[in-house]
Amino acid sequence: MSIFLPKYPSVLKLLYPKRISRIEDNNAIFLTFDDGPIPEITPWVLDLLEDYSAKATFFCIGENVEKHPEIFRSILEKKHTVGNHTYNHLNGWKTCKAAYIANTQKTQQVFTTNKFFPETKFFRPPYGKIMNAQARELVEQDYKIVMWDVISGDYDLNISAETCYRNVIKNAAAGSTIVFHDSEKAFKKLREVLPRVMSYYAEKGIAFKSLTDAPLKDQ
Ligand SMILES: [Zn+2]
């Protein structure tokens, strides 16, 4: 049984104030989808978001964008936000600073090749693992580092869809940044859990916004 922490530990919020986790917004939840774009899965997410007039943020892997540029462009056409999740899902704890930064920049170049020139460069470290020196350099290069407030556990093969759903609704409220994955590994659970999560919060009158529409202030 793997152990994961559904809530982002508050001690980390204190240690790393520049990393975005919870957002000051009383009316919205910020859904994020990591590791795509992937055929059939990302389009399925996009259709569901559309049903709720929802906006979300997709932390894309550079090599997946190269493989599936048409899906990447449809994310943008539907006015969602796109963020950088490295070129090939790098683990920052196992990668030297220069290689980590170069890998992130390479992904940003893939974005611009696909005619996406973001006003705000959002970045989420794969596995949440990033070293201080890497983070500092990215912040210097105007990236906004996005962690999360609640992690769904959709990728965790040891938990059921029901547990995953309960994790989310127990921990997330307006202002939460929730991590899901538009990946093959997570899809079996995502397909079941995401519609339920969206319906649950929509019934409470909570909207779903992308990070572009988030009140980030000085974060
Ligand atoms: Zn990831």
C-alpha cells in the first residue's frame, strides 16, 4: 500500500511561500491535469469541462505535446491554461540544476513551436520534487511554480475510485488546487471520479477556473 498525502502539508507552504498551492478565492476550485496530452483521455476531459463551462489548467509534458500537437492546440482553443511539466517528466531530486532548467526550457520551446506564447509561465515539478536551487532559477526566469492543495491519488493503483473521490471531497473547498492526471495510468479512476467531483462542487455553486483567472497576487 503506497502512502500519499491528499493535503499539501502546511509546513511546506510556510517554507516555500513562492510556490502556489491554495488560492484566495471563495467561489472557485482550480482543477489541474498533469502528464498529458494523451489521445482520447485529454479530449474526454475537455468534453466534460465543457459540460460545466469549466476552465482548468493542464501541466503538459513536452514530448507528449510533440506527439499530439493537435490535442495541445485544442486545449488552448478551448481557453484553458497550459503549464510546463518538463519535457519527459524529470525528477528534480535526481537531476542537476543545469539539466533541469534546460529540459524545462526545451518544453517551453515546444509550446512556442505550437504557437503558444504564454503571458504567465506556469510550471509544476513532476512528483512535486524540485530542489531549491532549481526553483530559484525558474522563479528568476519568471516561472510561477504551482504545487497543489489537494492531490486526488487518481494515479495510485492501490486505492479505489471511491477512496479517491472521498479524498477529494473531504479535502477540497473553494480555493483548492486539485491534482488529477490525464494519463493512461489514471484514466480508469479519473473517468469515474472526475464527473462525480465536478457534479458535487457544481451543486454547491462553486465554479471551476484556470490558473490564468486565479487571483494570485504576489505568489
Ligand atoms: Zn506528473
